[in-house]
Amino acid sequence: MHRFFVDNCSGATENIIITDGDVNHIKNVLRLRCGETILVSDCNGTDYECSIADITDDMVVAKIEDVFRNAAELTTKITLFQGMPKSDKLELIIQKAVELGVYEIVPVMTKRSVVKIEDKKASKKLERYNSIAEAAGKQSGRGFIPQVREFMTFKQAMEYAKTLEMNIIPYEEAEGLEYSRQVIKDIKGKKSLGIFIGPEGGFAKEEVEMAIAMGAKCITLGNRILRTETAGLAVLSIIMFEIDE
């Protein structure tokens, strides 16, 4: 069933009005017709099963048939602090992280980040990244669209992470699988979690020390060294399986 996100439709009881680009997508791309069924999310975890009541040039009227809570959202809001990788790897990371249940993604410029983002290009990149997040959210049945936030320095990311209930930082030199397994188990019941993933070449030692001093728990993901585009997705998969209900 095709899914659409509509802000400010929370509490609707009869109809939901769909506007902007989704109108063209419904009318001319999907070629849906009156009477067909769609899902509308209010971006806050509530889904509305609707039948299309009317289609005009600038809006689609969706009649509410059923209302239910979205089951795709994790109980812990996970922020992925992703060290900025080379080429288009971040696009893949965003797509798959959204599918795995991440709450938001923060691109982080670390000491070993090779890519340098010019201010004039940053806004266009963020627009592209958030478009990917939206498409992935629709495809995976999410109850809201995870946001890709503005680029941060590592220090800025540390400050932001202090607002979260728990933080972890996988590190190739960390030891202790049993400790790491216990840390993962301890995530269940937490309201928010930050995951720090380094770019190609990993984190500099002083960055890991800064994270630990801030309160982040340093864990290992096993005896193999993972690429930056693999590490975040691996830990998200482990956490999703552990805390999903």
C-alpha cells in the first residue's frame, strides 16, 4: 500500500488533504483513482488507512477508514553520528539506517574526514540527503521521516550527544565482547541513544578519549575491522533486534 506523510493531520477524524508534490505523484506517477486505498502518516507515529475520495489539480482528498499506531518505530530514539565518508557512501548509509529504524542522522566532520564540505554546497547536499531519508521512510513503512541534520564538527556532535540518555562508540581497538554485549543489552528501556561511527581511517585516538570522557561507552563489534558504511548498519541491526518489540 502506498504511503504518504502529511504534517499537522494528527487528530483528523474524517478527511485528510494531501497537497504539493504528492498530488502529482498520486495522480500522474502512480495513476491512483478514487476509491483506491492509501496509507497516510501524521509524522508522529499514527497511521491513517484512507480511501481516495477526490483528486484535483492541486489536492487529493483522502477519506479516513481506520486509524492505528505505527508499529515500525523503535522505543529508543537513535541518533547516528556518522563521520563524513568519501564519495556517495553517506547516501547509502542514510537509506539503510532509515530502514533499520534510526531517528536522526548527523554528518560529522572528524579529524580523519577526507571530504570537506563548502558552505555553499552544504544546503544542497542536505536537501538531497533528506530526500533520500524520506523515500526510505516511505519504503520501509516508517511512522515519520527521520531527519538528516546539518553538518557538525566532532566537538559540536559531542555537545549534542550530551542531551541523549546514552552514547556508544564502536572502536577497532576496543576489547571485550562480553562487555560490549552487556552494553547493547543495557540500551533497552533508554529513551535516546547516540551511536558514533568514524569515517574511513576511523576516529583519532583523542576523539575516542573525548567521547569516553563525555560518558560514551566504547565497544567492539567483533574481531573484524568494518568499513565505515558497514559499521553503523551493523550496530543498528544488532540494536534493532535487541530492543524491537
